[in-house]
Amino acid sequence: MQRPAATGTGQMAQAAEPATWYQRTFHGRADQVSHVRSQIARYLAGHPAADDAVLIASELAANSVTFFLLSSCVAITG
């Protein structure tokens, strides 16, 4: 489903491209952070914002592992 985008004029316009959706669950261990990076990079290969998305996902995964040591998995949904 496409969400309308704000045009700045008070009117709503349809988004230019459909949003992409990805979900994968990784074990909540430090060795999985590199898997998160490689999976996101592969999924978004060629997209102009791929590098930013990989960095964001990597930071989220690393923070999840660091600050939620009791959790058994990290889910990446976007």
C-alpha cells in the first residue's frame, strides 16, 4: 500500500515509488552484526540510499546486541 507524501502545499501526492519491505530475524549475538550488514547490502544493492541503510541497520543490530544481552534474537524490519 502506498502512503501519500506531503507536497508542502497542504495537498497530498502519491509516493513516486512503492515502499520496499524486508524482514529477517538474526540471533542476538555479536557475530550476527556482519550478517545484518551483508543481508541489507544485498537486498538494497543499487539503491542510492543503500549505504545509509546498511549503516543504520548495523548500528541498530550492534546496539541491540550491546544493550539487550538477554534477548535471543534481533529482528530487522523495514
